[in-house]
Amino acid sequence: MSVDFNKDYKLGRNERAGIKALHLLWKRVPLDSACENVTDLIAQIQHCKQYEPNGDWNSLEASADSNIRSLVDLENRTLSKQQIVTDMIQDIDEGVEIVKPDNVYRRKLDEVDQAYKDKSSRQKYADSETMANYYSSLWVYIEDNDPEDDDSDIEVGSVRQNFNDPITLGLFENPYTSELCKHSYSYESIKSYLGDRVKRCPYSGCSASISVHNLKEDQRLAKR
């Protein structure tokens, strides 16, 4: 989706409505449903592996992994476009006349694109809610006699999914996830910890202030 302004055009208050419409249009890009489809696909693959362990699942998993990363990249680029337009709207509201808006827009987008390319995989995907949902749908089957059996967490690619409650240190029971920092907890332990107050997330290094009102039942994680 391109912004095709005349390069010598000027943007002011009269053009604000048109720019706002473009901003709203980007928000309608159906990325959520596409991400959910890939997440459902990887869950189905894990299910099928139980009944046909010798099937050619690796190539399907690799394809799903590549697709979800591409969708996260697209999500981030769309958000970057929205932010650039938001900044332009704010400038207009403050009385700034944007000269050669096409150049301004493309320069800012190029800067954001380059900064994103320079990030590591962990920086791109580790904090992505889409990736968290994707990996939480993976079913892990470990042989009982595996001496290295440890189902408390797994790492796929650059994302580590932890299944231990930060308070009890045991595996999640009735998991709930914070809508603010996206960390998950066993419901009873986090409810007891928070009470009716706003407190700091119990995960080490997390500075989010959370309350029971910010928690949402995490059915995807419960399936794990």
C-alpha cells in the first residue's frame, strides 16, 4: 500500500482527513486472521504427528515457521507505516506544513526498514505476541526415558516459551496472561499475589505494573 503524493505537494490542515483515512485503512489489513491460520496449522501438524510420526512433517513445520515470521515482519512494517502517518497528523495538528510529504514519508520508512533489518532474530520476534501465540500452540512430546526431559520450557528458533509460574515455580495451572506485558501466570498464584492492588509483574526484569483487571484467561497456553 503506497503513499503517492506529488513530490512538490504540501500537506496542511485541509488534507488531514485524507491522511487520517489512510491511517485507518492500514488498520484494516487482515493480518490477525492470517496469523491465526498459521498458528492453527502448526497445532494441527503437532496433532497429526501423534498418529503418523514418520510423516514428512519437518518441511511443513519449516514452512509454517517461515510464514509466521514473514507475517510478523509485515505486522511490524504496517505498524511503522501507521506510526509515521500518526506523526505526520500530529505535525499538521500543531500547525506544521509538511513540504514534499512523499519524500518525508519514504525517508522515514527507509530509516525504519533499515533499523528493522539490523535487528537480530531475537530482537524481532522475542516480544511478539503473534510469535508467543504461535509457539504456545506447539505440542511437545518427550520420551519418558529421555534423561534430558524438561518440559518446563522450550526454545524454537529464537523464542523461548516458559511453562513455569514465576511465583510457585511449578508448571502453569489455569494460566492467565497479562494484557500489558504478555507474561503468564497460574491464576490462583497471581490472584493471591496481586489481591486488589496494582503491583509489579513478578517476572524478573519486567517493570510492568499489573492488576487482576489486566489478566486474561490464556486458552492456547492451557492446551500445552
